[in-house]
Amino acid sequence: MTYLLRRIVYALPILLGVALLCFSLVHIAPGDPLVSVLPPDASEELRLQLTALYGFDKPFLEQFIHWLVRALHGDLGTSIATNRPVMAEVSKAVINSIRLATVATLIGFTFGCLFGFVAGYMRDSVSDRVASFISVLGVSIPHYWLGMVLVIAFSVVLGWLPATGAGPGGSGDWTWDWEHIQYLILPAVTMSVIPMGIVARTIRALVAEILSNEFIVGLRARGLSDIAVFRHVVKNVAPTALSVMGLQLGYLLGGSILIETVFSWPGTGFLLNAAIFQRDFPLLQGTILILAVFFVMLNLVVDALQTLFDPRIQRN
Amino acid sequence: MEMTLNKGVAALPVERSPGYWSTVGRRLLRNKLAMFAALILLALIVMAIFAPALMPADPYASSILKRLKPIGFEGYPLGTDELGRDMLSRLMLGGRLSLFMGITPVLLAFVIGSAIGIVAGYAGGWTNTVIMRLTDVLYAFPSVLLAIALSGTLGAGVGNALLSLTIVFIPQIVRVAESVTTQVRNREFVDAARASGASSLTIVRAHVLNNVLGPIFVYATSLISVSMILASGLSFLGLGVKPPEPEWGLMLNTLRTAIYTQPWVAALPGAMIFLTSISFNLLADGIRSAMEIKE
């Protein structure tokens, strides 16, 4: 319990640092941050007026604190491009991203476990080689390219699945029926390759290590069946495997921009892409802040769950 | 390949038998898969370096009449792109920027991150706390998000993309360097050196560097594959190399609309990124298992 408390207290300065970095983005950007709101022939008077409105005339620290306090109240400012609250834009996109990332993580985790156990159990056999090679493929493949190849194969050549979008009516309401799910399949499979490779590698190493432990020999000597031994192995692998899965979900959420761009999936990555190219700084800051905070929180939850599952872990 | 071995010889560890690195080298040479990957990388690097001499056509010469020709089209063995430029020549020349942009950030981060991490690990105390907490903040971002946030803010361009990727990899290397250095610092031979009056600088140079650079280097080699994918990914998003310069990620981006007319030509640049990235991964795996470093 004290460990958890320490961990939470420790996360606070990190969150503050994350917020500071997100906020600083607008200041490390070259040129006038107002360039996207000002008309090219804007008068000096209008420019000063807007500078005051956005608070750019105040000292950096004062601007940051003001921004942070508003962010803590759930106000991330207004998108320059759409004139809608950033919070509303991000929360709509985040749901789409979470849906995609969760399905991808589940697919990746299932196959990662499968390959990992096969490889770890039959170390140095042909199956191990094949499973290990697949996991190397998973971490080496440029996923945006895999997305393109899948679109070419299943949409262009075979015509089985839609190439882009998140539903028949654009990005409208999502329901779990085939009409919508068929849009999810290609991006989710593309995305699942990354966690699959990493989960498979982790589990292979863990299983091989556990199987070489003396207690397994002991269990076998006591006459336990292979299935009973397997249960012991799973118990020992589970905490680490679950924490890897949790972290991968976070990575996928934050790193989905390339895949979302390929598939025009209306999630946070797509939003970020729009924010970057329209130089929409409030939207950029807000999206990155939400994603990074989500990632830090997810780390925290994963840690908490891991200590819960495996009481032996007493980290300092 | 050559470089790896030389690096290995330079980082001769003190506590192991003198033959350690030659053993590692021998074990690596016996690893067929790793050697195959090394050969592919060598071929790719040679191709990129000598591209101007080897290219069959001018990679910038466009032709409206010869747009998007298929693989095997007369005079264009790998077809043409959306502006009618020769794909083979562009892929060969594109390797230069792609390899450069994939490898450079890791090299820079290796140098900078090792220096910071060794200082943090060796100094300990407050210096360590400050450095590691700052590292934690950068580490709190998923690497793809951080790379895109930074280069998206700084604007498109090779320099900005390199800078962003270097910043992404530094905290990862700092963490490894710090943890290895902390381990080495508490070993008896460091105590012995200190007791016999060696200065901090001498200890770091003679004892710490020898023992930590190897593991950090192995970790860094495993990052090159990620870096290749990310660097080309930035160009794919329009945040890296600017047209008309050929680069695999950018070529993939401009050919995206061509997947309905010439799908296999459009997929070629990505296949090159894949080939490079998997070769780096297999080689890094080979080096790692030759050194018996557990994941």
C-alpha cells in the first residue's frame, strides 16, 4: 500500500513536467503563434489585441499557470480551426482511438501469447524458430506500410473490406454490428502486429526462464501432469504479461497517428495530424496533453495491478 | 558489421577473460541469420553510397506520359512513380536519406545519452535525482507521440526530424546507461581504484567506460530499427524530408493515392524500409545473444 502511495505521489511531478512540455510546444514553434488566426493583412492593432486575448503578452510562467489551472478545470481552450472547445474535439476522438487500440491490443495479446508460449516451450525447435521470426517481423515492420499492403490486398484486389473510414456514415455513431466492424478490421489487425511481437518476445523469454527453474523439475518429479505444470507457468508469466499488455495499449493510443492517417480513422492521431498541418496550437497542446496524461495514468494502474497480482513484488 | 567488431575490441571489459570479445565475435559469425542480415545491410549501404554511379536513370526526371507504369515496364524495371520518375533509381538514391535519418539519431543519442547517463550513475545523489526525474518526464510520452509532437511543432525538414528523434531516444539510452553505471560503480575494483588514489575522471575513463559502453551499445543497436521506422514515418506524414528529394517514407506518402492504379509499385518504398529495419533487428538480436544479455 505504501508502495502505491509513493508511486502516486511520484507521478505528480511527472504530470507537471508533462504539462509544462505540452505547453512549451507553442513557444518552441518557429514564427508567430498567431499566424494561423491572423489574416495576412492584419493591422498592428488587431495583432496586439489578439496577443493580449491569447495571453501571449504575459510572462511565460504566468501563461503556463493560467493554462494549467484552466486545464485542471477541463478547459483546454478553443480550437483555432473549428472554433469548438478542444476538450470536446479530443474526447470525441479519444473514444474512437480507444476502441481501435483496445481491439488491436486484444488481438495482439492473444497471438503474442500463443507464439510466445509455443516458442518458450519448444525452445530451439522449428516451431520456436518460426514463432520467434514472426515476433521479429512484428516489431520490424513499418506498420503504416503494412496498413497500405493490407488495403491493397483486401480492399483493392479482393474487395472484401472497406479501405478507409470508421463506418458507412462517415465517423458517425458507432455500433458493434458488421456494418461498422468491417471498417475496424484492417486498422486493428495492422495495429495489433506491434504488441504481438513484443508480447511474444517477452513471454518466450519468461517461459524459457521459468521452465529452467528447479521448482518445475520438482513439480514434475512429484508427478504433476503437463497441464498442471503449465498452470504454474501461466501463473508466473501472467503479472509481467499483463503489465506489458497495459503499456502496449498506452503506446498504441499515443502512437496511432500513422495508422489512423493511413485508414482515415477519426481518432486522436487523425486529430493531431490536422492540428499540426493547420498549426492549430490549442488543439495540438490539448491532444498531446490528454494522451500523455492517459499514458502516465495507465502506467500507474498497471503498476498497481501488478503489485496486486504478484505480492512478491516489493519495489523501492 | 566491421564497425561492431571494432567497437567490441575497444570496449574490452576488465573483469572478464581477455578473450571475451573475440568469443563474442566468433559466436556472432556462427549465427547464420545475423550474418545474412549483416550482408543485406552491407549491400543496402553500398547501394546508397554509390547510388549516383549505379542508378540506371535520372531520379528527378519526370514525364507526364510515363506516369505510374507497372513493375517490369520497358526501360523501368521497377516501374515509375506518380510523376513518371524511375522507381529503381529513386529507391536507390532514397536509401541515402532513409539510412542517414534512421541511423544518425541513434548515434547522436548514444553519445549524448551515454554521457548524461554515466554522469548520473557515477555521481549519484542529487545529480542523479535531477537528471533521472527530467528523463522520466520525456519518458512519460509514448515515443511516436513525442517524435510527432516535436517535429510537428518545429516544422517539416530533415534537421528538425533528426532533432526530434534524437530527443526521443536520449531518455531511453540515459536510463540504460545510468543503471549499468550504477552497477559498475558499486563493484570492488572501483572501490580499489578509489582507495589507491585514482581521480574520478581516471576511474570513469579506465574502469567505468570499459564496462558500460558494451551494454549501452547493444541497446542502441536495437533502437536503429525503431528509428528507421519512425524517421520514415515522419516523412510519410510530411514532417521529414521535403519533395522532390527521394526518401522511402516520403515516396510511400506520395504514392499512397496510386494504390488503386499501381498497388505494387506504391508498396515498394515500404518494402525497402521493412527490409532495412528487420535486418537491423536480426543483427542486433545476434549481437545480443552472442553477448548473452537477457532481455
